[in-house]
Amino acid sequence: PAFALCPAPGGCGGGSAPLSWTRSISSGNSPRPPDTSLFVPVDIKTDFSEDGSVGAELTQPLDKSELLKVLNRFYKRKEIQKLASENGLDARLFHQAFISFRKYVLETETLAADLHIVLNDICCGAGHIDDIYPYFMRHAKQIFPMLDCMDDLRKISDLRVPANWYPEARSIQRKVVFHAGPTNSGKTYHAIQRYLEAKSGVYCGPLKLLAHEIFEKSNSAGVPCDLVTGEERIFVDPDGQQSGHVACTIEMCSVTTPYEVAVIDEIQMIRDPSRGWAWTRALLGLCAEEIHVCGEAAAINFVTELMYTTGEEVEVRNYERLTPFSLMDHALESLDNLQPGDCVVCFSKNDIYSISRQIEVRGLECAVIYGSLPPGTKLSQAKKFNDPSDPCKILVATDAIGMGLNLSIRRIIFNSLVKPSINEKGEKEMDTITTSQALQIAGRAGRFSSTFKEGEVTTMHRDDLPVLKEIMGRAVDPIETAGLHPTAEQIEMFAYHLPEATLSNLIDIFVSLSQVDGLYFVCNVDDFKFLADMIQHIPLNLRSRYVFCTAPINKKQPFVCTTRLLSQFARQFSRDEPLTFDWVCRHISWPPMPPKNIKDLAHLEAVHDVLDLYLWLSYRFMDMFPDANRVRDIQREMDEIIQVGVHNITRLIRASEAQSSESLPSTQLQTPPQVQRRLRGSQGRGQPPKDVSGSSTLGSRLVQEGRLTKDLLQQLRREWSEEQMHPARNEQTHSRTGGGKSRADKKKRK
């Protein structure tokens, strides 16, 4: 539907739009040249022409050596190069196209009659060398099909007015309320109160934990509320009917369902290099009469500008922090100075392990929270730390505590101020934390709802304290851009024009051609491309391939990537064979043993992520992932096993330091009886129970680390046994397969 970017004078409070908005709308009108390094030539058949040998019959066979001279003169002509450039062939593409054309002309047994006649006339001096150009361009467009549809591709990848992507939202006049303030200021509380009063509403949060919290709070208040995350759907109505209210992770919000009130939490994440597109989509697309946005004051001006493009006003409500926190004038300097209620913040797992170990040496017990732990384990550790009757009074955590957990922290202690991050180009950087990050973490000290009404903040090391003071004394960088991401529909339209291109290549070309105005940027697509390349060899339709590539997979997890578990999921799916509970159990070697060292614990966390992946896919392909309920059951058991491991994390660290997976028998981990019973009960559901004799062979360790499956291990054992029984036969086999050198080397070593 047609709509005005801004209502009549007075509708936007009078005056004109901000200069930055005017500038952003007018910028980007001239399309930038495409990155031709992304254009992959398509193979074309060059065996026979449809005309047979008509050209040779009408003229005479071509002299290949004379033909080569003609083609090389054609390539060097400046006029031809200029003409090709005007038709989309830059120097790179012109060279590639010419090499392909020359090969086609010289190696094809029978050329098309018209091309044969033109080439013969040129060789005989009866034609001009420029007469080759139309045939060269015809060939170039065959191997580079994007040249013929560049205008269409540019239109598809034009991202300059994303507000128009959501006609349902544009058809209503929405009221936008910005609740601005620091952590622990009550901004989200006030937005949720309006959400609970409404006849219908949606809460959009950045984390599953936050969605769960609102889900429970809403139902406790007598307001029926459903839960929707990537891996879970809970409908409170016994018949499965949708409730008027829903709490969801922001990627899962519906932009077609009408609501009275919508709450978008942590709006400052709209500039996140990877996930910012989800906040942009929610802000522009939610069909709600009232949009309540919660976040940092640094986003106020930007959200106001963005709403000018939809003709909607923004009402700002500012909040002050409910309880104070102060920056101490001295660093901690030693873990001997730790006190109850302290939280040591680290930015790497290795630091988490090291600090935890040092705290244990001092006779103190600590809780541990970091990003890759399952939600249940995080909540368990938070509960342990918050419990006044529990001896655990110290918390060691990453910035995962920045949102989604209620913690009774008296003092935040930064162990370091340097954090690894990924920039908008997908490059890894080690940089000092931003003011926004520092305030988000520091704000966890002395919260209104916690035991400690006032908080303190300091650093572990003396040299870091003045740096922290300088960081926290700066104003938060204002938000200037919002993320966008190509949709499945846009990529499908690209694929229609470029049917031979891989999904990874389609994404590259899309981003290269995309046009955005000054308010937006295209989110980083490296993880998407990584997964696309991983499953490119598997036959899938484009929509299914796209869905697999948007799955929540951490490419740093060796269990998922090194063992190519995603590929196995996709391959089974491509065969139209359901991924059953038993199939999953075989591939994750269920049931697991309690972790005996840190590597085992990390492996269990990766397995938990694999089960998350199954559940995520089960809501997109229900028929092919039929056992979601049973997988969720074992995921809960996995969570409990991980909780046991984290509870005993200092013992696992000691075991890892001793470099022996057998230095910590599983009985030492104080596994709760109920978990032991469940593990025994699980053995009949999946793989046979693991050998608990404590074998420390290389094969056993590789299986435990997820680098080798049990089936492959058994196959290797069989082949090794056969080799020992038939050395002569296997010597011949090895010599054929390149193994002879290895055997000879072994003899030399002996």
C-alpha cells in the first residue's frame, strides 16, 4: 500500500526530517561496480555444433595456426577491450572470457556455421577482425550468465528501503515508545507491565533465558503466554491453541501476526555484525499498535531517524539506575582479597579455568558461567551462587552474565579488559572492551532485586584500573547503522537467474551488488557461507539448503565441523530418510560418560549443541526429524551431566593439567544418583554403554573427543587385524595406495 514517509506538517512534530536522514535516502543511488572476482565461469559443451560440418562444406577447413594469430590480434585491440568493458566485461572477465573463447574455437571439431564462415573470411582477408566481437560476447554471456541479467540482479539486491518489505506493518499507524536507561533501571520492567495489561502481545528478546523468564513471569501473573524459540515451542493451552501473548527469541517473532503490544528488548543489538538484522526486522516489521523498545540511550537518535522512514513518531521515556555502583580506587591485585559476592569476569575459557583453579587452591568454592554452557547449567550455577545457604560465594564468568541472569553480585572484578571480537568484515580482532560492554557488565553489581543494594567495580590488575576508569568515563558510542540480511526469497530469485552458481557464490554476488543507504549495513555472512560450503556436495533444493545454512551452529566446535556432523544430517535428509532418535544416538555415542577432564566437558557441551541443532531442524522439517520429544529428554539428561562436570570443574582442570584422562575416575565426580540411574536407563535407547574400564588408548580418546566414530574405530581395528594376519597381501595394497613409503619408513626406524 502507498504511504507517506512523513505525515503532513505537524504529524512529525513539525519541521523537516533530520539532515542525516535526508542524506541517507539520497545516498547510494549510483550502483557500485560488481566484484567480478566472484563471477565463476560456467562450463559449456564444446564437442559438436548443431550445424555439423556445414561451415567447412561452404568454405574450407580452418587453419588452426592462422586462427590463433587472428584471435590474439582480436584480444589486443583496444577498441574491443573498451567495447567489452561497456558491456560488463572488465579486464579480469575479458581475459577469462577470451581464454575460454579461444579454447572453444581451437578445440571444437565443428564450429557453428556462421562463426566458421566469419573466421574463414578473416583468415582469407575478406573480413574484418572486429566481426568476431558478437560471437565472443555470445560466448562470454554463456560462461558468465550474470552479464545478461545484471539489471535484474541489482534490483533484487537493492536493500535501500527495507521498511517497504513489511506491508502489514505499514498499513497501520504504530505508536513507538523507547524505554531508555542503563542496566537495572527498570526500563524493561515498565515495558513488560504494559505488555501484561494488553489483550495480546509479543516479547522479543536476545536470549532463550530472557524469553523463558518473561514466559514464566507472564503465566505466573495469570496472563496465558506461549514460548517460541528456535528449538522449543510451549503452548499453555491444553489443546495447543495459541495464546494472545507470546515470549520469543527475536529471530522467531512473527511479522504477520497482529498484536496490541510488542516489546523489543536490548535494541542496541540492532548494530550487531551478525544478528543485527533480527532487530531491524522486528522494529520495522512487527504488526503491533504499540512498539515498546528497551535499550541504551545511545540508540534513541538512531531509532528516531529510522522511524522517520516509516512516518512514525517515537516517544522517549528515560530511566535512572535504581541502585548505585561505584568504581573502586584500587585493584584487587590478588585472589587472596576475594570476598563473598565477588564476580571475576574473564573473556576466555582458559582464563575461566585458570582463575577457578587458583580460587580452589585457596580453599574457596566458586560457580562458573560462560557462553557455551547449556541454559539449564547456567541457571543451576546462578542459583548456587545466589543461595545464601550454599558455601559457594564467588562467581567466575564471562560476559555471558551481561544479560539474562539474575545474580546477587556485590563486586565486579575485570580480570582483563581485552576481548576477542568479530568485526563487520568477519575478521577476528583482539580489542579493549567498549564503554557499552563495560557498563553492561559493571551494571550487574548491586542490582535492585539482589542481596547487595550497592555495587562496586574494579580490576584484577593495577595497570588496568586507570584504563577501566577512562573507558567508563566516556560517552557510549551512538548507534548509527542497523543490520540487514538477504532473505531466502531474494536468494531464490538470484538462483533463478544464476542456476549454476553455488549457494555460497550466490550470497557473495548478492552482497557485492547490494545497495544500502546510510542507515543500514549488510550483516556478516561468513558463518552462512561456511555451512553452505560444507554441504555444497549434498543434493538439496535451494530452500532446504538455505535453512540448513541458517542453523545455529558454532563453526569453532570441532565435534560438529571436524566430524562433519552437519553434513551427515543433510545427507540423511537428502535421501529422504528420517533422522530418528536411534540414528542420533549412534552419531553422538549416547549415552555419554561423565567428563573426566576439561576436554570431555567441552565435548559434552558440543553434543548438547548438536541436540539443539536437531530440535531446531525439527520445527522446520517435522516429518524428517520426528523424534523431537525423545531428543529433548536426553538433552535434559545431558544438561544434568554437564552440570555435574561444571560443579566439579576444578577437579577436571587438575585432571587436564596432569594430561591424563584417567587421573579422575568418574566416581570421583560425585554424580547424583538420579543422573546415574538415568544413564543406566538410557543405555537401552541408543548405543551400548561405553567401556568404563578406563582405556586410555588413542582410539578411545579420539572417540571421546568426537574426532572418530565408534563405527570407524571398529573398521580400523578390523583392517589392522587383517594386515597383521596377511602382511604380504597388505604390502601390495599399501604400495598401490601410497602406503608403501610409510611401511618402508617404519622399517628404517626399526
